[in-house]
Amino acid sequence: MANLDWSQCPAVESIPGKGSGAWVLRGTRMPVAAIFENIEAGANIDDIISLKPDRVVLPSRS
């Protein structure tokens, strides 16, 4: 996977000292890398949300 400039994505954040500074979904502790690893392993978005349902709120698609 190509390296992306996550600093341009408003849905994620990286805070030094929090989660080793890894990129996470904004307002959560769910690492972006973990999402991609789960998708590569065959998970779908519902599977991923079920891992941390209280920490993941996706924006509506309307």
C-alpha cells in the first residue's frame, strides 16, 4: 500500500503521546492501520465497527 498523507484527512488524527502517535479515527483510539489490516484479512465495515462499537461513529452518507 502506498504511503498516504493522512494529515490532509479530517477524519483522522495523530496526537504525539497518544497511541504512540499512530493515525487513528478522530475522536477514537482505533488505528487507521488496524482498519486496513482487517479489510485485507477479509473483514467488512460492520465487522470492524463491531470490534469497538462504542468508539466508532461513521458520518452519514446522505
